[in-house]
Amino acid sequence: MAFEMQVVSNTPLVGEEDLDVVAKKFFEQIGYLSKGADPTIPYKIFADFFLKHPSRAWFVDEIAAQLKTSKPTVYRHLNKLKGFDILEEIQVFDETTQQNKKAYRMRYGNFQKAWNFVEAHLKVAIENYGKTVEHIQKLLEKQKRGV
């Protein structure tokens, strides 16, 4: 899955003391919550399951059941979080089915550590943009010379 994130320079949200206010605004800033769309389900998936229980692995069906929503809806939002590389997909033994099942948890069981992984991806993405810009400039100069 490709790394994808909205990047905009914003003032740090350090003056606000309400976790939900800060988290919702942050999730909007990075493109996880869509402006104008109902943020209830995607916010609850990340905040109630992964932020509040970062080391626990969650099955899609248990998230869907607790939120009273469909598994495709849960997968849609999990895929966005996986696109940021904040979550990791693991295999966990399910006592109910007696089989290994796919589950998701916060990378490293810690939001700040998971974010370090995101920053590494951002650095690579910016470096790749820089290489493309450099290549475009070289092509422009080559074209000017008529080569």
C-alpha cells in the first residue's frame, strides 16, 4: 500500500486541553477525517480503538460490531490509517474460530513512536519530489539548449 498523507503547515495544537478537539483537528489536518463529512465512525475507529488501546490488536468484525457499522466501512478507514503507516497488520489467534485472523494495532503500541515512522515516510516522499524537480529542471535546460 502506498504512503499517502495530506501535508499542510499548521500551528501546533498545543494550547488546547480537550483530547477529542485536538485529535479531531489533527486528523482533519493530515487528511484522515474529511472536512464536511461525518467524522463519527472514522474518529471512533482511531480514537476509541487505537489511541486509547494502542497495544491491543483489533479484529475488523469486533470493531464493526462495537460501532454498529459494516466491515467494508471499517476496512475503508483502516486502509487510510494503514496508508499513513500508523497501524500494522498482524496475525492473531482468534479463540472463537480457533484460527489465526488478521488484526490491526497501533505500530509499536505507541502513537508517538508510530508517528516517527510516518515522518520517515514523509522525508522519503519529499526527497523523491526533490529528485523529480531536479530532473524537470535538467530537462528544461536541455530543451533550451536544443539538445
